[in-house]
Amino acid sequence: MITQNTNTVDESWMIFIEILSDEFTAKTGFGVYAHITPVDVGQAYQQYRLRNAPMRRFVRDYVRHYV
């Protein structure tokens, strides 16, 4: 069971980074790491996991804060 949970978190993490990078690219023409550090990405992911919001909405609001 632990492995399945870890795989779900890993998949969620990868999707989060992809959506975050896509949103930054769409808004600015540059990917996520041109704007924030990998540590900031990790903190954003933790914030997302604590909130009960859809991933795309969270990312859209997060990017809006930086653009």
C-alpha cells in the first residue's frame, strides 16, 4: 500500500510541475524555473496539497501572483 501511495504522490508531483511550467510559459513565454527556484516549486506543491482546490485553479492563481 505504501508503494501505491508513493506512486500517486510522484505522479501528482510530475503533473503539478508540468501544469505550473505550462502556465508560466503561457503567461510569460518562459517556463517555471525562469521565475522561481526549485525550492519555491516544492513549497508551492506543499501549499497546493494543503488546500482543497483543483490543481489548475491553484496553479493559475499562483502564477498570477508572480506575473
